[in-house]
Amino acid sequence: MLTLYHQCLCPNSRFVRISLSEYGLIPRLVDERPWDRRHEFLALNPAGTTPVLVEEGRPPLTHPTIIAEYLDETQGADLGEHRLLPRDINARIEVRRLTAWFNEKFHVEVSGPLITERVFKRHMTVNQGGGPPDIEAIRAALANIRYHLAYIGWLVRTRDWLAGARLSYADLAAAAHLSCVDYLGDVPWNEDESAKNWYARVKSRPSFRPLLTELHAGIAPSKTYADLDF
């Protein structure tokens, strides 16, 4: 039995959910509000961050990179040449580099600030860090997304997928983070057609579709969020 502690608009949670689905794994989902710092959740992950994957008989897996590596170690061979972390060492380095780029750099510069300021702070008390959104943080994130989108466009104009010839963790990480920003309607898709077409391909995968049907309480998705032909 797999249990995933997640938050529906947490980009790293989405990355793990998509990855699990690509492996054909359907976990039990537990909605977690990390800012509440529940004692039971902190016992699983003292850092208090989502996602956390729990498999019976194993220690809790407490970081998206750790979870991705674990899935490759335990499930990757079954996907053969379509595994999300390729066998070739050079290809693995590039997938890891780009996966970290989106799960860390993009998260710090774009998806993290936008989701925190526009969504999560609504549910936090003042002591938890809630309050009015930081307009300057939002402006900075909206400026930052443009060079990230241009980078994605450049990558897919030189390769079939972000990290090479096949779909990989890099694509899932980038799409997971963009999907959260797209929920808010903050992705300037008109600025890079190549990036938009790549996202449409990932967005159309069966592993992605459950995300497009979920709604966050009190916030409606953008008009094109669930549109596969946006």
C-alpha cells in the first residue's frame, strides 16, 4: 500500500503524483496542509514539507528527488527504454540536472512564490505566515517565468523532449510546476509556441489528466487550464 501526503497545488506533490501514475501506481492520497504542522505529519517528515510517500515496510520518503530515485530503483526496469531516468549515465546526468532546475530553481523563483502568495497564505493564520499577498514577490515571479519559458522553448527546439529523445522526470517536473502556475492563469503561453506545444503533449498524457479535474477550494482555474487544445 502506497500513501502519498500531498497538497493539490504543491508543485512537487504534483511531480510525484504524475511520476507514480507513469509507473502505473495509484497511491492513497492524503491532503496535507504543511503550515498546520500536524504532529503526526512531522513524525513522518520533520521538515514539514510535502510530498511524503509512505510504503509499508519502508522508511518515509520525504523529498521529490528521493521519491523519484526510489521509484526508478524499484520500478524503472519495468519500463525498459521508456524509464523516466535513462540507463545511460550521460542521459541520467542531464535528466537529474533539469529535474533539479524545475523542482528547485523554478520553484524558488516562480511557482513557490505565486502559489504561496496567491493561494496558501489565504489558509494560514498570521502566526503561520498568512496575510495579504506580497505584491513585489508576485511581480518578481511573473517576470522570472518568462526566461524559464524561453529556456523550455529552446530545449524542445533542439530535442524531442526537455532532456533528450524520450519523456523523462525532467518533463514531468517542468510540467508539474507550470500546471500550478497555469491554474492561476499566469503562464504567458503566447510568448513561446514551442514551449506551449511541448506542454500540450505532456498535458495530454493519461498520467496528467486527474490533475486537470481537481479544484482548489475558493479559487477557480484559468479558462484554458483543462483545455488540451489551449
